[in-house]
Amino acid sequence: MVEIERKFLIRSEDYKQQAFKKEKISQGYLSSNPERTVRVRLRGDNAYLTVKGKSSKSGLSRFEWEKEISVEEAENLLLLCEPGKIEKTRYLIKAGEFTYEVDEFTGDNSGLTIAEIELGTEDSAFEKPAWLGEEVTGDIRYYNSQLCLDPYCNWKNL
């Protein structure tokens, strides 16, 4: 399956009032190689193993395969993950025919909030809420796998 996604920074916290769902997410990486990342994720009472391929030149699309696994399996796999962990709260916000996933990071990535929208095609039109900020699609620094290696708290000259 090909994932087509755009990422944006956030201007304000107004998205919180528009959210129809909120959940905690914890994840680690068995491989953070940009050619193929392998992620283990705990999301509420569910767990997933995800493999993502290299991004296209535009940064908009890449191969993604995901399988639900047991929470026990995920907890065991998290023990094998590379150093660094992602902790975040995800807010789901409906905007037109699409749903934004807004991730508010904690821990070493505290202070960073990113909105993602998955599209049907790279040129799909979509609503841009007022709280949406600068687009960072394709900027590898904002990939969760990279945030494990170089967390937001270490960034200089933001």
C-alpha cells in the first residue's frame, strides 16, 4: 500500500476544541534506516508493527505495510528497539472529507506539534484549517524515526 501524506506545523492550539478523539501513543523503531523503517507502536489498547519504505522525491508518498499485533508482542519488541522513544498525544480532527492527525509530542520532543493528513492522490485538494502552519512534508527532521535519533530538544536555531 502507498501512503500519501502531507505534514504541517501548528499555529495555535485551536485544533483541540475541534478534535473528536484523543489518544496516547508510544512507539519505538527496530530500524530507523530511511530506506526502510520498522516501527512498533502502542496506541491505546492496540499495538502495531509497521514497515515504511523510502519517501518519493516530493516526500509525499511511500510504501507502508502495517499489521496489528498483541500488546504483549509490542511490549517485548519495544525492548529490542533502537535508543529513543516517541511519546505523543494524537488528536483527530475532521476537515472536509479528510481527517487530520495532530500529534502533540512529549518527552525529548516536547514543544513540537505536527499535523498530518493522508490523501488519496498527491494532488488531492483539502481544507486547510486556520490553525495549520508551515508545511514540512519531506523534511526528514520531522519523521518520527528521525525524532528518535535527533529529538526536538536538541535542535538549534529553530
